Amino acid sequence: MNGVRPIIAVLAGGTSAEREVSLGSGQASAMALARTHPTRLFTVDAATIPAGIEPGRHVVFSTLHGTFGEDGGMQELLDAAGVHYAGCDAAASRLTMDKARTKEAVTRRGVRVAPGLHFFAEAKPAAGDIIAQLGADLVVKPNNEGSSVGLALTRTPAELAAKLAAITRGEWLVERRIAGQELSVGVLRGRAMGVVEIRPRSGVYDFTSKYTKGLTEYVVPAPLDTVQTAAVQAAAEAAFAACGCRDYARIDFILGAEGGPYLLEINTLPGMKETSLLPMSARCAGFDFTALVRELVAPAVERYQAAERAVHQ
């Protein structure tokens, strides 16, 4: 049974605000995976496992972004159904989708984070109190969204008060804005790959800058010295381990002018088109897109094969 080859079930779409991004990731990943594995693309339209996925036949490669995709929801369903899947397990997915808990976890491993406050919409702090603690140059963002959905920058008490007034539900973070280079690094099986610098033309890497062609420049590899590169890669590996991540992730930082790097977030199911950040990072380590997706799914295939051997012994 050592050579059992599962069908790779690529999941795309989903129910979050990032559905369209996921559909692009899924299509690109399925085409690349089909070069080395039997592959089928499944479009997810509800918070359920798509019909036709079977534990004894399939290994799931999910490209679902945001809620239900990255927050442990789909992972819990797959675990309950006995389906092997690539990427972080349900517990790590829940943790990394919660930015406040992620900050707590990585801080215990010595990774720097921006000073900030975590609050619920029903109990918003006053703008003056926030500024007294953190200063006026701030980032306000949802605690449980990806792709910079809902992110806003505020620089005056009036701007912060207006942003707070518009918040009516959910959990939020407000953080001191750290000036510096925005960086991203892929981690594969616990090891950091190349560092990418992100240069949004607007100065803000928000949803529009991420997904509108020509609005952001990417420098690969980032123009850092060897000490800076090593520091970012070490921080990425520490954050990955601190949150119990598995297989792969993409981890984003600001390299502060006064030292850094400061963690921004951990993306357990990052964008997966050929032009996405994780593939850019992987190219620095010698992986083209086809080789990368093969490596991303490989640990899950190994887990599947080990389980099949155990059943048939």
C-alpha cells in the first residue's frame, strides 16, 4: 500500500468576503496539481463538505480564504469525516484567524507585535482613551478577517472617532502603526523560504491594493541585508511554531525603522495564484508554481498513505 495515490480534491469558493479570490486560487492550484496528481476541483457554496469527497479516496487541498475556510470550520468537518487535508489543523486555524490570540501566542516566543487594543463592537473604547495609550497614527482592523477586509488607517482623533462610530458588530483590533517595510515570507514544513517586500503605491496594502493589478509592486527577494533576512525568517519560523501550524503558511511582517520585524498576521490558507505572495516567496527557494503545490500537498498525502497502510496491515 506504500504507493496509494489519492485524488486531490481542491476546494475553492466558500462563503466569505474572499470568495472571488478563492475561486482564482482554486483554479490555478487545481491546474498545477493535475500535472502530478489525479485532481478534481470542487466549488464550495455552503458551509459543508462538498458532495463526492470520500475519506478513502481523497486528500483535500483547500484554497478557501476567510471565514469557514481559514477559521477551522472546514477543518473540523474534514476531521469529523476522516478526510485528510493539507495545511493547518482546526486548532491552529482557529488560533491564527484570531489576531488577538495570535499576538499573545507569538509574543510568548519572543516575536514582536505592535502595541494595541482588542475590543468588541458593543464595548468600544473612546477615541481619546485609545490615542492616549497608543498615539494618533493607528491601524483599525477586524480581529477575524483576512485579505485586509475592513482595514482602515486613522491619523487624527476625528478619523478614529468616525471609524469607531461605523463599527456596529464583531471583534476589532486597533494598533499603533509601525513605519517600515512590509514583508511576507512563506513557511514550508516549518522552514522559512524567501522574503518578499510589498510596496503598495497608495502606501496602504488594503484589499484594493492587493487585488487590483498595477497598484502594488513586489520586490523578490526583498532588498534586505543578511542579518535582516535571517531575523525575518527566524521570526516567521517562531510564529509558525508558536501557533502550532502544520505543513505551510504565509507570515507577514513590518520591518520597523527602529528594529523590527513586527508580526502582522499568519495566513494559513494564503492566495494561491502564480502571482500570489506565497509562490513569490517559494521561487526564492527554487520552487516554481507546480513544484510548490506538489510540496504543499505532500505532507497530507503522506498522512493519507500512512493511514491506508495501517488499515490494510
